[in-house]
Amino acid sequence: MMQLLRKLANQGRTIILVTHATANIRICDRVVFLGRGGRLCYFGSSREALTFFSVNTGDFADIYNELETSDENINEWVNNFRQSEYYRNYISNHLSIDNLKPPTNLPPKQQPASFWQQLFILIERYFKLIFRDPINLGLALLTAPIGIGLILFAVRDKNPFIGDPEPTLAPLALRVLFVFTCAWFMG
């Protein structure tokens, strides 16, 4: 999984991962270690994390063990990080006012499409979707004449929906509604 995430990151995607599995942390560009209460104890490269926490074994689990100690120890790591070069490199320098200048090579601002342009795009997409599925298109074209035929067969020469309501046409109206419902389920 970590190799897949690394490939995605190499393609220019931003990947954010929360883990306690430390076997493949070395392939991450940046790591964050939080102490109790979500206090930031470190942010930077994985290689530099081992140096910052003075872990000689090369095992990131030792950092977790260090951060599972008392609140005083966590506060000490928080203060050490805020006074460290890592804090200046990875946080202060990136959040300073000088770095917040607007980029000069912004893409041109897009004009919102009109209602008719949006409607045309939606209709075009809908027709592409329909014609790319020939089986569903064939079924839709086949069920339409069958549905019309069933309605004509059910109604014959009477129209239960026009004119004064007649109690004798109620079963006919139910049959027509049943055909419409079946056609809807098939569509």
C-alpha cells in the first residue's frame, strides 16, 4: 500500500496518511509526530526525525515510545521543536508574509457558462452516455413499442382518464397505471 501511495505522490498528487505502522515511513516526504492532546512535536523529513529525536536504532517506533511518556516530556519536545532549525525550515519560512505573495502565472479566470451552454453540455453528455451502451439503448427502443401496444390493448376503445369519471372504467385505469409502472421499472 505504501508503495502505491508513493507512486501516486510521484505523479504529483498530495497524499496524507495517518498511520502507526512505521515500517515504510522512510518513503514519505514529510512526517508529523504529535504528542498527547495533538501537540506538534515534529514536522519535517523522516530522516531528520530520527536525528531530532536522537533515535540511534533507526526504528520510528522508538519515537512513539518517547512520545507516550509524561506531559512534561511532551512539552519539552514541543518546545525543542519550536526552537529548532526544523521548525524554521518547515513551518516559519513557509508561513511568512514574504512567501504569501500571489503567484504571477495564474491561469486565466474562467467565465461561467450560460444556462443554455450548460444545458447543451448536459444533453450532449446524456446522448453520449446513451449511445455508448447499445444494449440498454436497444432495450429502451424495444420496450417503447411494446409498452404502447400493451396500453392500446388494455384501453382498447375507451379512455379512462378523459371526461367524467365512470366507476366502470376504474379497473381499466388500474391496468393502464400497472403498464406504466412496469414500463418505468424496465426503463
